[in-house]
Amino acid sequence: MGGYGDVKLLREDGLRLDGRKVDEMREVEIEAGILPAADGSAWVKHGLNVAVCAVYGPMEAHPRKIQRQDRAVIDVRYNMAPFSTSDRIRPGYNRRSREISKVTAEALESVVLVERFPRSKIRVEIEILAAEAGTRCVGITAAAVALADAGIPMRDLIVGVASGKIEDTVVLDLDKAEDNYGQADLPMGILPTTGEIAFLQMDGDLSFEEYNTCMEYNLKAAREIHVLMIDALKRRYLEKNGGEA
Ligand code: CDP
């Protein structure tokens, strides 16, 4: 959120610099089960962002001090590959990736049926191969597909989506320029079946009305991405088992 007033992000015709309408998200593609060595995996392309997620487990939690007697812990590692970005600070494990790993783990713990696996651990590795704003959301979507691919029971899938504000206008799914120079960003993790929110962060300021519009856009995008997640999992199921999904 740079908030530079002199950078134009909306065109004269009301469209955004990349030609999208205010309530239009970037194109999304999803594949499940792309990594043979993992128990579950997913690949998500969201605009120019590319994320890969590998899931391992459930396995016995080690060291024992991280074990929970009544449930599994989800150990998330979000990382930006060195070649994922061209500017700003050096990627790699740092304060930002630790924060994103932590909030992602908390979001996933509220959808995975963790109580079914006491004293165990589920490892979720999220690798961002290309970063163009919104990578924490893309990571959450990829993790949900990879967890489902690993056969880990969940209450629902969880979809990462964001809306925000540029030039006093609420827009869905900020790209890099909009994220850098816009006024606000509201990433969320949404359970698409119930509309519950399992993850929410906010950068910048939004009025109550603007927040409600962001919420409406995020719910719409979550439902659209949910369809693609289910399609990817069905394709994967057919590939593994043959026959009808
Ligand atoms: O990626 P996300 O929007 O979830 O997180 P952010 O911290 O708001 O970062 C926004 C964008 O800035 C990222 O998606 C990257 O494109 C870029 N960035 C970067 O180039 N180098 C970093 N070390 C961190 C972020």
C-alpha cells in the first residue's frame, strides 16, 4: 500500500490498467496432484502469481513439545523463490514469510478436522514461484487443494481472495501496481460453502460501506475459484482411479 496519489490506476473509461472491470478477478488455473513425492499437492496460477503446494502427513509430531494431545498441528512454511520477484527486499525465510506461514496455519487449522489426528503433524510447504501481489491468498488456495488431494478431511475447502481500494474505488483482486500504489487491501480466507471467514487481514483504511463491497466481491471470487478447485480435484480423481468422478 504505497498510496501515491499521482499514480493513475483507473483509466478514463473506468477500467483498470490491465483492462479488468472493478469487480473482475485475474484469471485462475488450478491443477491437483502435480508432485509425485508428496502426499498431496497443487499448482495454482492466479494472474501472474504461481504457487506450488506440497502436503505431507498426517505424521507423528516431532519434536514432542509441538504435539497437541487432542489434535493435529499444521506446520506451514510459505516461501518466495529467489526468482519470484524482481524488486523490493530479498525473498527467502524472513519476518514476512514467518508471519504469512503463521496466519496460513491458523486459517487451515480452522477447516481441517484436526481433532481426528491427535499428537500428529501435517506439513504444508507453499512455494511461490512467481509473485505479483496476493501471494498469501494464492498460497491458501493451493494449500486447500493439496490438503484435499492428500485425502485430509476438512469441513470445507478454503479459498484465498482479496479486494481493496484504489483511487477511492473498491476493486476485486489487486495486481502488483494496485497493491503498491493503492489505498487498501483486504485479503481473506473464505469457506466457500458457508461463506465463513477463517482468515482476514487489512492493510490501509476502508469505510464500513467499502468493507461491505470488498466482502461482496471476495465472496463472489471465492465461489468462482471454488468451482475451479473442485474441477481440479475431480480431474485428479479420474486420473488416479479412472471412471466417473
Ligand atoms: O503477496 P501478498 O500480497 O500476499 O503480500 P505483500 O507483502 O502485500 O506483497 C505484495 C507483493 O509485493 C508480492 O506479491 C510481491 O509481488 C511483492 N513483494 C516483493 O516483490 N518482494 C518481497 N520481498 C515481498 C513482496
